[in-house]
Amino acid sequence: MRDVIRLLIVEDNADLSANLAEFFESDEYVLDFAQDGLVALHLLATNEYDVIVLDVMLPGVSGFTLCQRIRKDLGSSAPIILMTAKDQIEDKATGFEHGADDYLVKPFHLRELAMRIQSLHRRSAQQVQGHLLRAGPLTYQPGTLECTLGDKSLLLSGRSADIMQLLMRAYPQMVTYDQISQLLWGDKEVESQTLRTHVYLLRKQLQDALGDPLIKTLHGRGYRLQVSQE
């Protein structure tokens, strides 16, 4: 599976946003942009991101406050990089106190930002691999690819393991067709029937091993986990 980084960039400067969009336009990244804190909070409430790049000087809500709300109100642990012209140690301390993981002073080289994003993503992915994911009574261990429901268990592999981890991380929310397709194939054009076939096979594996297909189809939208023992 290609390691695609889903990136949210919160920046109100249109020129800088355009530069970032051009620089990060590759198969390695999926980009969303927000020009202010309200749009950012909406995107964060409805999507999963691997790294958040957050400007401090935003209209309305400051980046410091937004960072704190991401941590406390949304409960998100996604790595956050603050970027700002504020270069005093007190400003950096404020950023870290509000939940930031890294702090980049403007002006900066875009390659440095990319290296910091990749570093934080690797660190976060390693932590996720060691964490047991739960959806009601269902558990999934990304490190061993083992699903457990009651006294029954199943070892997954390949596409089935990729889809299962995405569903577990999103639970109790749904994942869209596009999100699964992006995870499995990036920007490559793939017929919708191919995706449905992979989900069908995962459902069958879950039904045969655990006695429950677990995955509910939300027609025209995507899929979510639904455990009958909840």
C-alpha cells in the first residue's frame, strides 16, 4: 500500500496557499485547505487527517486557540505544525502549550515543511501501529492485523487489512467511497465494482470467522462498522 498523507492546510494567505498546493501536488499527498478556523473545524469534524499545518495569524480565531480546540473540543491527536512569523521563544512556548507538535517560522523553505510533515507522519503512524483499535466489542490490532470479537478472531491481510483499519479509525463515523479508493489506489482511476468486490470479500471473511459481516453499506455514500453486539 502506498503511504498517502492526508494533509489539512489552514492558511488565509491566498498566494502562500497556492504555492503550497503546487508544491504538494503529487500522489504522496491528499490536500484540503481552509482559510479560517471555522472552515478548519468543520473539515476536521468530518474528515481524518494525518497532519495539520496551521497558520497562527488567522482571521477571527487565532491559530493558538484553534490548536487548543482541535485537541480539547474535537479530541484529535493528529500532528499539528504551526507556521508563523512570530519567532520569540514565548510564542513557541504558547504554541506547544496549546497542543502543537512542531513550530516553523516564516519565511521557510517548502522542502523543510515537507520534511517536517513526513517526519511527524512517520512518528504518528508508528504509534498507531501499536495501538489497539476498538469499535464497541470489536477490536483490531494494526501491528498484528488481528480482529477479535468475543472469543473469535481473524487475521487479515492485503486490501482487507487496509480497509478494516480505515473503518476502525473512523468508527463510529462512516468512510466514503472516495476515502477508501484513495487509500487503496491513490489517484488511479478504478471502477467502483472493484471497490465493492474488496468490501464484499472483507465482509465474507468477517462473517465466516467472527459470525458477523460488521460492515454496513450507506448507499451512495460509503461504509461504516456496525457491530450487532453493540
